[in-house]
Amino acid sequence: MGMATYTITINERTTSGKALIAYLQALGVLLRKVTPEKKSSFERSQEDIREGRIEKFASSEEMFQSLGI
């Protein structure tokens, strides 16, 4: 019988999360912590453009008025 790979999310800050990790390690389960890759400022900017989270202004004066400056 082959091995399977499962992905679960555990809150390591809780008592039950810590206990679950300790239990899985005691069983000999191979655990690997995955941290999400951080996006560069350019990638975040591209995502903002794709998702429509930008505002366009005709002039800097219009922008300052929108900001209440």
C-alpha cells in the first residue's frame, strides 16, 4: 500500500493545535510546515490592478481633493 499526502491547516497557537502536532509526531507522521511565499511589491501592484483596487485621477489636485488634503 502506498503513502498518501494530505494537507491540513493547524493553528499552532492553540493548546489543541500543539497537542495534535505532538500526537502526529508521536505516531511517526511526517510533518512539513509550509509558509506562503511573500509577493513582491510589483506582484502586489499587478494584483491590485487586476482586481480593480485602484483609483484614477485626472490631476494631482483631484487626487489631493479625494484624500481630503
